[in-house]
Amino acid sequence: MYDVLIIGCGVTGAAAAYTLARYDLKVGIIERFNDVACATTKANSAIMHAGYDPKPESRMAPLNRRGIALAKEICDKLHVEYKPMQSLVIAFNEHDMEEVRALYERGLKNGVSVKVLDHDELMKAEPAINPAAIGALWSDDSAIINPWEFATAMAEVAVLNGAELMLSTKVENIKKNADSLTVVTDKGELETRYVINAAGCHSADIAKMVGDDRLTQTNMSGQYFVLDKAEGAKVNSVIFRCPDENGFKGILVAPTVHGNLIVGPDANPARDGDDVRTTSDILTMLKARGLESVPSINYRNIIRQYAGVRPTTQIKDFTIDISPACDRMINLAGMCSPGLSSAPAVGEEAARLLSASGLKLRAKESFKDERPPVVHLASMSADEKRALIAKNPAYGKIICRCETVTEGEIVDAIRRPITPRSIDAVKRRCRAGMGRCQGGFCSPRVHELISRELGIPMEEIPLDKDGSFIITGKTKA
Ligand SMILES: Cc1cc2nc3c(=O)[nH]c(=O)nc-3n(C[C@H](O)[C@H](O)[C@H](O)COP(=O)(O)OP(=O)(O)OC[C@H]3O[C@@H](n4cnc5c(N)ncnc54)[C@H](O)[C@@H]3O)c2cc1C
């Protein structure tokens, strides 16, 4: 019997598992994909939002503020890429300036460090901005982050402290018993005292399994361009446009923690929670909007496009509660932006709700808030590199030339506490394949290394999701 089963291992489920790892509990995490952080958590703007967007009376506002404070500590402690960065909401006309002033007032109420900049102050703060901009909201409470590493790091700590992670396992139903719940998966049934619903764009379906039909998913897609590092250095801020009439943050131009540039997202209804198509009409629109903000962007340097789906519901706020239909189910639903920023605070809230629902939380003496360090050879000094290569020559063999990732780092990634079982999972752990050629040169070598390290035939290693095989068999006997 589990004490708690967490459904979904995006950043919300990972944060809940990370919080619960502190307590003497038998915790399981069920994830339908073959890796953690594989859905919305891997496809977003990667910004730790300052907190001026949410309405002060919303659930989002306090969780966003607490979340970014905790996230900074977690990233320091667990060595997750995190970079403080000023954010701007730029205005091109008086109507935009009214929005900026409204955000400023909201920011003050939410306790955010904000200022309204005039044209000259804006150009000084961010010289790359279109000089037609007349002013902006400024905040220095924001940051950029590696979102999948953030979630993976928290999940790794949970696993190292005893949580059981069940990948490639889909929850299909939940049965209510007198003193427990039976979670029915495609791999069998599991008995648990409590369930945390952290299923992202599928949270409403999970809630319905216990008879809680309050939520309707309204999932909204957002598409992006990723540009080469040649473009990333052009800006030193996260640059937003004013929010649209539905409250979605305007299209942004922002550097990533790895030095690339992203432009996006739109906000349009997704067909379903897994609809990560990119479409030429939206991408064309994004190009134009990006140039309005930063005229020097060179779209010849696009290396990839992607889309993520916001797990929105009709409630337009986070739904974080004990289900009214079943007091053994905690919902962490409606986790649209700023869900990434809020996640660690949402994890704390999940523990509080479990306790309110009757679960005894006793501190676990053996809890260790740490994970194995990650070696980034490219960021080491020449002496450090020499010393490491002398110890292990695999760190001297470059496999991914674009991102300078070595065989030693790829092997480290494969041996981490949560084993990556696809080429993209290795990419997310160590960046092999994330550069300009997008894995054109290194993917076959990464493929071989996964096969060698895990003892799995190459035919059984997918590119990404289960079933996305690259090699289906030999052409010659
Ligand atoms: C375009 C876009 C931009 C964004 N930008 C930002 C930003 O800059 N800053 C910010 O703070 N937030 C941002 N967000 C929001 C943020 O990405 C989300 O709040 C966060 O990633 C949600 O995480 P999650 O764990 O709740 O959902 P997910 O990451 O989607 O995880 C849910 C998991 O549940 C699993 N699951 C679903 N159903 C089942 C089932 N039946 N059985 C087993 N497993 C199941 C899924 O496979 C998935 O892995 C953005 C979102 C989008 C889409």
C-alpha cells in the first residue's frame, strides 16, 4: 500500500515528490511517458516570472512569489541552470502604457520589485529594443531557468530518497474503497491511501475518475522559434509585449540559460493536451511580432521550432484543493503559466493539503537534499579539463560538436538516478544534440552509447516517446 501516488511527473508532480521526500512516506510517481518532464514542462518560455501578472486575489499570485524564492534556493542547491534577468513589458502606444501602469499597480500589490520606464530609460536598460517603443514595465525579480533540468533535479532527489518512479505507465481509472484508492494503470492496479493529481493537460480526466467533474480543460497551445547562440547575446532581458485580451502574456523575445534566443508563444486552442504541432501561419506571425520588439533578430539563425500546451481550465486560475468528490485526492490542476515558477510552492501546498486531509507527515531523518553533480566540461577551465581527462579519457572525446559535449558527460547522463531511455532524454540531461545541427552528427553516437551502457539493442531505443524508433531492424542479415 502506498501512502501517496502522484499522477504525472512534470514540474508539478516532481515538486510534490520532492516535498514529500522529506517525510516518512511510501510515495510512488506514475508517468505515462518514458521520461520525466516530457510534456508541458519541457516546452514553455522557461521564465521564473516576477509575479506582477496574476491578480492579487488569485491562487497564482502568492504561489508565484513563494515559488520563485524557493526555486532559486533549489537551483543553487541542486546545480540547476538558473540566471537572474530583468524583464520588460514594452509599450508602443498609450493603450499599451495603460496596461503597463495596471501591471505596475498589480506588481506593487503582489510585492514585486517593479518600475515604469520611459523611452530613454527603456533604451538604456535594453538597447536592442525597437526605438519606436515608448516605455515599459521593468522588474528585476525575474530569472531564466532550464525547466526540464529543474523538474528532473527535484524528481531525482525524490527517487534517491525512496520514491518509486513508474515510467511508461498510464493511469486509466481510480476506484474508491472504504479506506484507500485503487489506481488502475495499463500495467496493473496499485493501492494507495492518497492520490495527487498532477497530470497537467489531463488533470480534468483524472479528477473525473473519482467523480469530480468541476474542471473542463481548455488547453491552449503556444508555439516558438529557437535561434542559434549567435542571436542569444543580442538581448539582456526577457522582453514581453502587453498581455492579450484573454490575459495571456504577450509574445516574448528572451535568451535561454544556454545562450540561445526564443521567440513566442502564441495562445490558441489546442486540439487536445498532446497537440504540439507547429504551423506556418502562427510561426509567420511570431516572426513579425518578434521583429517589432527586437528589429535585429536574424531569422536565418533559426535552429528549431516547438510548441507546448498550457494546462488551462475554464477556471483561469490554479485549482489546488482536496477534491470535493474524494478527500483522498489532491488536485494540482489548471497549472498554466506561472506554473513553472510556482511549482516548489505548489509542492508545499500539496503536503499541507494531504496533512489537512488526515495524512500524518513525520520528518524522515535520512532525507538528503542532494543529487550527484553534473559535469559541464565546456564551462571548466583548461586546468580542470586536463585533470578530468587524465582521470577519465572519455571526457576528452567530443561527441556533440555544436555544444561540445563529451562521451564522459553522455555516459554520466545515462548513469543518472533516473535513467534516460531515449536519445532525447539524454539530450535533455546533457545537451548532446541541442546545438546548431540538432543532433545530425552526434545522434548515432549517442544511440550507440545508450545501447552500450544499458545493454539494450539499438532497435529498442527510441528517439523520444515510446514507439518513436529510429532503427527498426537490419536491412542485411
Ligand atoms: C507556451 C507555454 C509557455 C509557458 N511559459 C511559462 C513560463 O515562462 N514560466 C512559468 O512559470 N510557466 C510557464 N508555463 C507554464 C508551465 O510550463 C506549466 O505550468 C508547467 O510546466 C506545468 O507542469 P505540470 O507538471 O503541471 O504539467 P506537465 O509538465 O504537462 O506534466 C503532467 C504530466 O502528467 C502526465 N500524465 C497525464 N496524464 C497521465 C495519466 N493518465 N497517467 C500517467 N501520467 C499522466 C503527462 O505525461 C505529463 O508528463 C508555460 C506553458 C506553456 C505551454
